[in-house]
Amino acid sequence: MAAEFEHDDHILVQDGRTLEIFHRDVAGSSRFHVAFLGVHATPHRDGFKVRVGRRHGEDAIVDGVRLTMSQERFAEFQKFIALAIAARDRTA
């Protein structure tokens, strides 16, 4: 069964070893195999800025999406993205 995380105009869906990102205003979606998944979060004011996309090199993330969220939403996001990271690292 797929796991979903909805934030503002985005819905992230993790289904098996695929992460798909939908945006309300875009007809298509972006899909990533979890083997290529990159996630980076930095503190920002009272919450976090999060980048989710395709890893490029050691530290870069390309394509994907940038999200700004509160600490509470970030805690929910961490639970969601842990599934994709576990699938990427084959610990799921």
C-alpha cells in the first residue's frame, strides 16, 4: 500500500521503491526510484526548508520539490520519508 504526504499544493506518494511528487497546478508528476532519492532539510525560522529530489553527486539534489514547513509538519514528514529512505537503503 502506498504512503502519502500532503503539504500545501504538493502530494508525495511513496509506493514500493518509487517516490512520486504531484503538484496541484501541474498535469504530470515527477517520479524517482528510491535508489536515486535525495532529501535535505535545514532549519528555517520556526520550521524547516526541505528539498526532496534526485541525488546528484555527493551533496546536490536536482529536480524534485522544495517545501517550507512548521516543526509539527516536519515531524510528520520525517515519518513519511523514513519509509522511502528505508526502501532506498533496503532496510524496509
